[in-house]
Amino acid sequence: MAQLDYYFATLSPYTYLAGTRMEAVAARHGLTINYKPMDIIALFARTGGTAPPDRHISRQEYRVQELRRMSRRLGLPFNLKPAHWPTNGAPAAYACIAAARAGGGDMGALVHAITRSVWADDKDIAQDDVVRACLTEAGFDPALADSGLLQGAETYAANLEEAVSRGVFGAPFYITEDGERFWGQDRIDDLDAHLTEISA
């Protein structure tokens, strides 16, 4: 089965706004998704980006307006000033890695539950109970929140290195088997069109 590599960040508002639309596209095209959580702030530092609080005020203001417009258009609840952002996104990322390895649940639903916890539900995804609830919601064993932490940390770091080497510089970021790269939740339609074109 064809593969789609999906680089995302558990703290990214744009990963949240992607919802599960990319999963629907992948299902239509018969793709297996490889979920690759990564440290977005470390990625910015490695690829010439700037963390949101360090950006020029004009960029910060535009980001707020864009997020408000996007969330309204997509019909997703959104808190522009979440109570627990930034926080440590690594525990949730490790849980995603453990869940992908274990199987048995819905990975798209898990990523969405985690990012929704930050950007709509005012929950702290650094807390074990929040991660366990997201795992349960997505059909996974909540005990995965406490398993394979060393392997999770190693994979999380490896995902960052792989992302940098493959030209990833933001999240969400999608790479097809033929090497086409798509950055942002607003490029999912373009991803769909490309997959349709190469399968014709």
C-alpha cells in the first residue's frame, strides 16, 4: 500500500485545524499514513523559523487574525489564548508514537483529540490524565501514556532529524511517496489533487 508521511506537532494550532481531513484524503486514495510527531520549536531553530512569541508584532497580529478566520471557516472551536500554551508537548508525542506502534485505535482521532485539548478545551497535554483521556477517546489503551517512554523519546528525536533532512520546516507537513511536499492544513486540497493526478 502507498505511504504518506505526516509530520506534525502536538502543540501546533494548524495541526488542530487540519482536523481529520487529511485522513479522509488518504482513505480515498488507499494510503497508509506514517504519523511522525516532532518538536516544532526545535524544527524552527534548525530551518530558519522563529517561535511565535519571538516574531515581529506584525506577524503575531496577522497570525491571530488568520487563526480566527480559519477556525471560523472550518467550524472548529478555537481559543486564541489557550490556558496551557506553550507547554511540554513531548508526553503527548510519545503517546502518539506508542499508539502508532501498538495499533488498535484511530490515529487521526488521537492527534485531533490532543491538539483540540490545547486549542479548544484549555487542557494541559503535559499532564498524564489528559493524554490518557485522549488515548481512550481514540480507541487506544490509556496505559500507552506510560509505556515505551525511552523509545518514544528516541523516535521523537529521530523524527526531527528526518524532518530536517527531508525539507520539512513547519506543521502540519505531508510528503508523498513521489517526494511532493505540502505544508499546512490549507494545502490538503492540493495534496488530494496531486494524489488524484498521479493515480490517473
